[in-house]
Amino acid sequence: MGPSIVIEKLEFQRDEGWQVQYFRGLVTFLVGHSGAGKSTALEALLYALGLTTAKIMPTVAACHQVRLTFRVAGTRWQATRSGSNPRGRVSLRNLDDDAEVEHSLPVKSTKAGEVTAGAFAQDLLGLPAASRGATRLSLDSYYNTVLALRQNTIASAFLGGGKDEERILVLEAILGLWDTGLAGLEKNAAEAESRFKGAKAELAAYKKVLAKGGISDPDQVRSAFEQKQREHAHAAEAWQKTDAALKAAVGEHGRLIALHKAADDDRRKAGKQATAAHGKLQLATAEHARAEGALGELLDPPAEDCTRCGQLLPEREPGLCRQCGQACQDGTGHRERKIATARAKMERLRLKLRHLEEALAAATTAADAAEDVAAAALKDRDLYDQDQLQPARIAAQQAEKLAHGLSREAARLKEWLDSSDYLAKQQIVIDAAKAEMEKAQDGRDVALAAHAVRRKEVVGRWTELFLVRLQQINPSVETAYIDPADFTIRVKEHNDPDKIFADCSVMGSPKVVINVAALLSLRDLGRTDPGVRVPPLLIIDSPLADLGAVDRATGDRLIDALINVASDTSSDGYACQVIAATNDPLPRSYPDVREIRVATTQRFFDHAPHGAA
């Protein structure tokens, strides 16, 4: 039996508060009608350990954190995981050792050698990290096979209904039948066989060429080798020339790229200068227009009206104000001075405007010329790339490929020429590989024979206990058989032919009984065989599925079997904790069995008692 594991409580944080559900005792039944949330609770039970196949129900996703407190071999642990972010890290803490550092582990590893939360929990429970080919066991593998039976598979699939390769490897690991030494012997035998076949294939290829007359005459082989060497020398020389031409073309292409870059920089600079000159000309044109308007007003002043009554002012003698009739302070020369100043300003702005027009014309001409130079440089670069560089690169690649191919052919001819006794030497290699293969296979076969004896013994004892559990739940069962190779089962009832699991029907109820009996008998076997590492924890979602409508007595006996396996402890004190869900209350009162009633008005999560943070 594996180390004891007992679930103590499941806590979940919503908003700022924590709620808690306790699992006191070794047997707990969640009782409530369909839709009351029993499956949600059971799916979330081991979610905090880092499972990746657990269904994240909306109720669980609404929790900020989910926290599980449990004991493994007497040591209390606490696992905390985000409900809303299943990819977040998992915190695992040893509650009995304050000196031990808290472990913050990922759900999925992102780099080599990184330990995941599931792998940490798997090691904590003593579950082997077995592998075979592409199949690698994780905590989810064990959970879906021997730790839990889900509602959607309990009455339809053998155990968890996963892939056959994974199920077989899980049961081998649990039964102590997965042997790293044997796996190494099988690998060595496979590799030795591969080497033997490879040596034989090389000899066969040589003989095939020999049969065609390609290497029947050593002089012919020598002549072919020398010819191939000459061809290779010419090809290598051609490759060197094409490679030199390619390097020169790359250099010239780089020069053209640099020229285009410089021309493009000049183009952008000239464009900016032309834009700046155009802006200055616009400003100067506007300023000249304003000066011209001011001069026009001075030369032809507009009619003036009285500021009080708005009537046209009378004409006055020169030097007198048209409104009040008094002599103006500046005299008659004031207007002439303003006109002269305005004319001088306009002339200065006219000259400035002409210079700016000339500068804009020059900048525009320079920008157009730079644009032409940049376009020509770009065209030269692209044409050189198309007409010179790419053909040179293709020629160099083809020459290199030809030279390498001729080199390989010359090397093979040289090998055949040097190995005039190739057949004898290769036969020695084959004989050595065959002896190595046979030795590896003998070692593997001896180990497999011993393993087969152990496998039959273990599966035989499991079969006996399986039959006992089947008959405890369904007395009409006459015989049962578990195949040692792939652990498939056959069951025969009185006056009925024996059936494999897939053939058992009647609304799925026989399949429920078989699945439950298989897991119970595994734990019975673990109590008597120290090599069996089955975890003493069993989570079953609706074991009475399709039983009540067919045979209430069978359902009652199944409940008795679940309670029985939890109360039966091994010599070292291990007992199996059972957490299950049923639609109806238990048929009678059982000592040390706790029922958690759930309903739409008393849900497992929504209406759980509040606990301490």
C-alpha cells in the first residue's frame, strides 16, 4: 500500500472571506439530487494539487483561491491554487515543519528539469514516474485511473476510460510490475537488434552493387575511383571560382547598397531643404502683401466719419485735423514720412522675396537632381542583384553541391578499394552484432520470464480479491478473470455467458460494479503485498448511477463495500479514505460515516461555513 493520505478540509476564497468544508472521518458521502453541485465539489477536491485534467466548473473559477489541507504518512500539508487562473502557480507548504521552505511550483513546466506541482504531489504519494515510449505517467494519469471514478465514465468505460497504453502503464506501476532494470534490458536488446540489422543492411547493399558488376573488378573500381577524383578536383576548382565570383559580387552589391543609401540620404536632405525654402517664401510673400496693403492705405486713405455722429467729415486745410479743425501736432510732414517708410519696407521685402524665389528654385532643382540620383542608384542595385549576384549565388551553390556529391562518391569507392576483403570484414561485424544482440535478448528474456511469473502471481491474487469484491456487491457473479497482459477483465454470472467489460450492459450498472470492485480489490491487494503502491484514497462520483432503478439491494451492498474498505486497515495502520457522491441518503446509519447534504438551497460552495483565513 502507498503512504496514507487523508483529506482534512477544502477551503475556497471568495471576495475577502474564506469558506471551508471539512472531511472528518474516513468515509464521507455528498448527498443531493442531480444538479446540486456534487460533481463540482469532487472535481475540485484534488484540483489544488496541480491537476491539469480537472474540470474547472464556473463555481470553482469564481474562487480567488482554492486550498486543500491533507495528511500524507501523518505529515500535514497545505496546497493552494488560484481558481480563476488554472495556469497560475501552486503553493505547497509543510504545516508540521516551519523550517521547511514553502514550494511555489508551476502547473506545467516551461523549462527542462523544472518540477511541477503535480510531479511534487506524485512523488509525495510515492507514485512512480514511469514511462514507456511516448507514454509518461503524471499525477493526472493516476487520478484518472486508480484514484477517482468520474460520473461521466463510471458506468461506460473501464476505470477512467483513458488511453489503453496509459491505463496499462498505471496499473503496472501501481502493482509494482514496472521495473526500470527490465526497461533497460529491453532497450539494450532493441538497440543491439538495430545495430545487427544495420550491419546486415550494409552488407546487402554491397552485395547488390557487386551483383550488378559495379565492383566485380578491383582495376575497374580503381579506375572509377581515379576518374571520380579527377571529376571532384575539377568540381572543387569550379566551386572555388564560383565562390570567389560570388564573394566579389557580394562586395560589389554591398558597394551599390552603400551608394544608394548615400544618394537616398542626399535625396531626403534636399527634399527637406526645398520644403524649408518653400515655407520661407510663403512667409515672405505674406509679409510683402501686408506691406503693400499698408502703403496703399497711406497713398489713398479711406473716407473718415465723425466718431460722434457718424457723418462725413468736411475737408480742412493742410495741417489741420479733419474732425476738430485744430493744427496736427506732427504737421504735414508726418504722413509723408510714413509713406516713405512704407515704400522702403515694401522695396526691402520685394528684394527678399526675389532672393527666396531664387533659393527655392535652386533647392527644387537640387531635390529633383537628388531624386534622380537616388532612383538611378536603386535601379543599379536591384539590377545588379538580379543579373549578377543571384546567378553567382546559384552557380556557387550548384558547384558546392556537385563537389560534395563527388566527394562522397569518391570516398565510397576508396572504401571499397581499400577493403578488398570487405565481405569477410563485414561478416565479422555482423557476427559480433548478432552475438551482442543474442546476449542482450537472452538477458531480457530471462528477466521477462521472471517478470512474467511475478506478473501472473500478482494479477492472480488481484483476480481472487476482485472476485470476492464482485460477489460482495453482486452475489450472482460466478467467475472473474483479469488478463495479466493488458488487465482487461471477463466476468461470468450464473446462467450467463462470460462477458468482457465492453459487453456488460443493463443501463451500465454492471460496469459501475466492475469499476468499483476493481479499485476496492486493488486496495485489498495493497494491504497484503508491500510491492503494490496503490494510494489509500478513493473518490467516486455517483457509484449508485443506474443501480437504484435496477436493483436497490445491489446499491446497498455497494455502499457496504465502500464503507468496508475504509474501515479495513493493514498491519501498518493504513486505512483507505472514501469520498463519494450519491443522489439519495444512505439506507441506514453507519458509525464514523459522515454525510454532507447539498441542494440548490444548500450548495457545497455557495453555502459552506465561513472559516479563518
